[in-house]
Amino acid sequence: MEKDINAVFEEAIDEHSDMVTRICILMLGNMIDAQDAYLAVFEKLFITLKKGREIGDTAKWLAKVAYNECKSVLRFTLRHREVNLPDVTEPFKKQEEIELAELLFTLPEKQRNLLYLYYNLGYSTKEIAGITGQRESTVRSSLKRARDKLREQYLTTEKGEIPDEKQAEAY
């Protein structure tokens, strides 16, 4: 039984390490807190496996635990956060991913997290509602607001000006 647990645990790390890292970095904004949260997530996975509990879909379980762990870190950390973009963009490999991460950091944290879960990890609004504890309709409306704000930020950085409605519709 011990070997099975270790094999499942190692497989989960191999397959989902990048996802957990990215969730933690995007939510926490710095590498040190993200590393702590990452370790806590996989520690919880190991303890859960050791107790013989079923976790179902490993990726969804890890995403939810990572999200909740990061919320916990943010809730109990009484300090001003400063985001060092080189630290944030470190795990992203392509220039497009780095630029997107930088653009995402212009958004409020909740919107940034929802966009990442929806587009990068491919979760449905129903699954995101389960991960975040929000209602599905709230997730949908928050995603729309986040997309609108991201579009505005993109157009602002590309053109150097805030677009009017007709310019925004062209994109």
C-alpha cells in the first residue's frame, strides 16, 4: 500500500506541479509565498492519500486546495504586497506567456485568478464555482468583467490611450 501512495503522489507532482505553481504565483504575487503554498498543497495531498481518502480528479482537487491555501495565506498575512514581475514571470517559458502574465497583473486579484482558471486551466464556470465557492452566475459575470477590463488594459498598453466603445469593438 505504501508504494501505491508514493507512486500516486509522485505522479501527481509530475503531472500537476506547473499548474499548482502558477496558481500560487498568480494569487500570491511573490515566489517565496508561492513556494510555501505549493509545499502545503502537496503536503495536504500526501496526508489525504495516506489516510486513504478518495480525491477524485487530482487536477481539480489540487487546483481547489491551491486556491484555498493561497486565500488562507493572503487572509492571515498582514503586510503590503509588492509584486516583482521578474519573479512572477519566471515559471512562464514563452514570451507571449510572460506578456500575458504581466498584463494579468494589471487586473484585481479575483479577476486574474478567474481568467487563469478558465482560460489556462480550461475549467468550466461550474467547476470554477466549485473551486472558488462562488455561484456559477457570479463566476460568469466576474469573467465578463475581467475580460472587459483586460481588453481595456491591452488596448491602453498597445495604443497608449483608453479606447472608446467603437475602438474596443474592433478588437
